[in-house]
Amino acid sequence: MARIAPCLALAAVAAATPALAVGPVDGPPLPTACVDSVKAEARTKGVPEAVLERAFRGLLTDASVVGFLQNQPEFRTPAWDYVAALVDDEKITEGKRLLREHAALLARLEARYGVDAATIVAVWGIESDYGKTVGLRHVVRSLATLACTAPRRRDYFRTELIAALRVAATGEIPYEALYGSWAGAFGGPQLMPTVFFRVAVDGDGDGKRDVARSVPDVLASIANFVRINGWQAGLPWGVEVALPDAVTESETGRLNRKPVAAWAAAGVRRVDGRALGGSLATDAPAAIILPAGRRGPAFLVTRNFEAFYRYNPTIVYALSIGHLADRLRGGSPITTPWPTTERPLDRAGRRELQTLLMRSGFDIGGVADGVIGRQTVAAIRTVQQRNGLPVTGRATADVLEALRRGR
């Protein structure tokens, strides 16, 4: 299956990444010529007039989404902040609970698709926090805005808009349930509309692929997506390793693949000192990635890492899925320290920070939910500035400690 376009690498992460957890902003009406053209094409694809009337009647642009097209956090957020935001203790605890709750379903899916339960649940957790943060925007409005007004990629978004209208026309997902990210990814798996038609699965046998409301459909669709993207049953996605001086940084990178045996011969070992091997077949092609450079953690990754990468093509995104899956199996945190003195906050810490910001008189939107939106970022910058801290807008332990001191 063709992977999602790189410019949309954020589509799935948009709902889960704190900085993007803001709602739509009313803009001007959509350009009439664009709407008429979209309607005409949609009719040729079998979209009924009733769906088109409902979709475009009084529809305003969302003034916020074009800005998000230029504002992709996985390219500006340090790897340690990104992973900390997506893999925290609450998500691990909830994921383990869901593994138990849906054990029978997940066992059936593993038997059918060859994708293990922890991996399926990890993708669900990273994509939408297990369905709790699917996005705040109706996908038709977002995609119509981008298709008609974006400075680039209009043809791409138009294709997705037509597909979203086709999704609505199937009746498999109620129109009012088609909410998702600014880029149009929707439901628990955060599928783009064209991808929905390629990978979505009816997991509960009701004849519908309702990835917005049916947990079996969500989990089955995730398993199918991962399988289609080259998943090999029984092969780990990767392991954290200790990198010897003999391996140069130029030899690393996800496309610089060698057999596991070749890396072992070069002195690469697991981070705990054990030799490579075991479930890592010695002839399996593998690469070494350095998400934060040579001074940070190193990971030996296999073709199964590529299955994550094709779901959403960014290194830190794929790493977050693999790491969460490991933690759901009882694995350890990343061992090697990140090359930073910053101490990112977990979700509980972010909620405390927001509570203290509100007590200090900052308007952050009225709720301490652990989601760091624009108002919280602005308040953090003010606290950092008045305390002589680097003005990054990131939620760190230094900011929390300053607020605890009443500063």
C-alpha cells in the first residue's frame, strides 16, 4: 500500500500532539467556484445530492487549518518531548487495561492478520489516545478549507475531500461522527479518507466499517493497515542498543540496512550488554536510528519499524509506537538518557502545571486537562521569561517548579 504523503505526516498525530489540541476557527465562506467544482466531481463519484447539500450548506472555512499545514511539531519538537508526550504512565496503564478488556478480540485479530495485541493497541494509543482524542474538526470542513484555500497541495486535499464525501455517502459512519484532525484523518485509527477505502475493516460483523464508533472496527482496521505495510509476525520492531565507536553516524539511518549479524560483528549490542540475536534473526535486515543524534539513545530497527513509519512517516512517531508496544508488554523505559537537561512532564505534571497557571491568573481555556494548547504555551513562555528560563513554551519540570514556588 502506498504510504501517506509526507506533508501529511501530522495527520494522525495532530489530535494527540498537545500543541495542536485546539478547535476550529470560523473564517470566510468557501469560494463558490471551488465548491461548485467539488460538487460536480463528487456527483460523478456517486455522492448523492443530499450528502452534498448537508456538507456545504452554510459551510465556512476553518481559518486555523492552513496554518497547521506549515506547523508540523514532529519537525520542531525535540525527540524527547515528542516521545514523552505520546508515551506516558497513564497511556501505558490504560493500554494494559484495554489489552485485558479486549483480549479475545485481539487474539482473533492476531490470528487473522499476524499482528500482535500490544502492537495493535499501541497504534491505537499513539493515534488517538485509545479513541479519546480523535480530533475536534469535521473532516469535510477541514478538507474543504485545504482543498479550496491552501497555498499548496490543493489537488491532494481535493482528492481526500471527495473521498470523505464518499465515506459519508456509504452510511457506514454517521456524518456527524466524521470528526478528526486538521488534515482530515478521522476515527480511532486516524485514517485519511482515501486510506479508509483501502484498509478499513468491519471487525464486529455488522456490515459497516465504523472506525469512528466501533472498537472492533478500529482495532481490525489498525491490524489490517499494519499488515498491509509489511508486518512480519514474530519479528521485533527493534531494540535499544549500545553503539560502539567503530560504527560511524554515517552508517546509521533507517535506509542503511545490514543483516543483524553484520551489526553484531561491528560490536553493536543490546543496551543492557547482551548480544543481538534471539528473536532478532541474524539474517534479518536492520538499520540503526539515532532520533536525537549520537549522544542520545540508539535503536536497531527492522522491517516492522517500517510498518509503523508507513502509517505516519516520521522517525519519532514510529519510535513512539514501538516503545509503547514494548511498555505494554512489560518492557523497560528507554535506558540511554536523552541529550538534554530539560525534564519533560508527564500528563499528571502537565495538569498540575495548568492548574497552577490558572491560579496565577493565566487564561488557558478554563480546564486543566494536560493538553498543552496555544494559550498554555503562551502562559509558559511568560513564566519562563520572568524566571530567567529558556523561552521555549515547552512544559518542563523547571516551569512547574517555578510555579510551585509562586513565581
